[in-house]
Amino acid sequence: MGKCHPCPSLKSLSSRIGGMLCNYGSSSKYKKLDSKLERKMIEMKGSASGQSNFKSIDSIILRFPQFREGLRNLRGVFKQYDEDSNGTIDREELNRCLEKLQLHFTKEEVEDLFHSCDIDGSEGIQFNEFIVLLCLIYLLMKPSSSPDNTLKMHSLQLEATFDTIVEAFLFLDKNGDGKLNKKDVMKALNEASPWKRSPARVTRTRFKEMDWDKNGKVSFREFLFAFINWVGIESDEELPDSGT
């Protein structure tokens, strides 16, 4: 797996987004939400009983086109709630978005979601941040014990995409503690070909690209931001108003 190159954007990921997150604030700001996500991941890992459609990092990479297609469909949803068409969704627009989706959160919960997804501190949710926000909402509100009673995102393809992203995280979370560490990543990188072990520097690089706050562990939220960049949701977007 020493030649594993998930996406061309990996090398620039830390400088483009990771740096912003590190400079913007301490990890304590996100602890409450990340703790909820961690508990949810542990619960889902237990209910999965070790079953996964992914057998290696390569099997995840091969699904990137499907991930990209599923997430791109959110562009229209984003534009619908970006009422002033300035490329971001502010707090008021987010509140109206949640109301239209019939999602009920307290003011504090909305603030937690907003700050946790506004990683550059721009006081507005951009498209990639909007994807993360919806995925977190979908995950947190989804009762794993009742699969037929899930939160409806008005798109079966989108729900399936979010479920598969969660499955990718659970594949990487080898010890089932709801977060990723270097041992998890190293084991996953060597899953397909254990006789061709990934060099330690490769593992460190991959882990660093996800561990933006440099605390030695990767939450699902951090993973999700990194994953969307790996998939390259914006890389070949060709929209008439893409410059706005």
C-alpha cells in the first residue's frame, strides 16, 4: 500500500483547510458535538457486528465517483437556502433551512452545528461545510435501532451516500472507540496487502491530513471534512455562476 494515493488534493489539504481550522480555535469548541458523534459511532459500530462492504482503502477509493455524484446533488439544495446568493448560508438562512426540513433544534444546538461546520470562521456555511452539516444532522438524528424510521433527507441517493461515508469511517475505526488514531489508519492502509506494509511516513501523512487540531485522534467531523476534499466535490464542478 506504499503507492496508495487517494486523491491529488491530499497534499494540499492541510494548507487549504487544515491550517484554517488549527488557527481558528481550540478543539474545546467542538468537544460537545464531537462527543455526541463519538457515542453515535460506537453505537453504530456495535450494531454493524463487524460487517462492512469495504475491505481496503482501495475499495473506498473506487467508490469516489459515486460519492461525488451523490453529494453534488446537494448543490441545488444549497442554492435554495442561500437566499441572497452570496455563496454562504448565514445563521438566519440556516434556521429557515432547518425549519423547511422540519428539523427541530434548540438555539444552542444550532450554534454548535454552525460553529462546528464553519471551519474558516467566516460566519457563513459554504457548500462543502453545508454537506458536512447535513451529514452530521442525518447521523445524529438517525435512530440506529430503527432503520425504517430514519430522518428523511428527501433523497434516497443522498441518504445512501451518507450511510456509505459512515461505513467508510467505521471500517477505519478498527478498535470501535468512535474515533481514529494512527494505529487505525496504519491497519487500514495495510488491510489489502499486509505483506506490502505502508511506510510509516505515508501513514503519518495520511493521519496528519485528517487530524487538523493535532490532538492525536480524528473525530467523524474531521474525517468528513477530509473525505469530502479527497472525493473532490469541487474539483471539476462546471457551473455558469461558479465564479460568484
